[in-house]
Amino acid sequence: MYIFNITYVIPSKRKDSFITWAKDEGRLAASSHLLRDYKIVTVAAIPGDKEFAKSPEKNFSVQMYFDSISDCREWNEKNFSALMDSYARWHGPNPLFFATILKEI
């Protein structure tokens, strides 16, 4: 299984709006016949960082699961722009994010 992971840095005050977007319009924008699963995760804590909960930003990831790396790449070519355009309509242009393709071992 391959996971196309997009991690966003979100101001804490916008976290509820991000979650709403990711569960609704974001999920719809990411949809594809190649997609096997879609999850939203967040960093809950950093060991040893007692101030983490007070951070002005939160990290959220949207994770899309695929059978192969070629499916990830095809999804990227056909759907990534739609997902990021959807994000921009909710949260503004130029998001702080990074994308990676992970492989389950």
C-alpha cells in the first residue's frame, strides 16, 4: 500500500475550519477511482514538548491510500491541483504544506 501524504501547517484558530474542509470538500476533491482510502490525521503531541498544545500552529495531514506508486503518481497528475484549488478557496492561496509518498512495509 502506498500513501500520498499532504501535511499542512494550519493556524490553531483555523483548525476547525480545516477539519470541516478536509472531511467534506477536500475528500470530494481528492476522490478518484484509484483511491482506496482517505484519512485525516494530526500531530497529537511531541514527546518532551510540554508547550506543544499552546503552539499557534497545528499540523494536519490528509492521507490518500493507493495500491501502487504509479497510482499515486497518476492521482497526483489528475487530482492534486483540484485538491489544492479546493484548499485555496477555503483557506487562501499559498498554503504551507509538503507532500510525500509513503510506503507501508
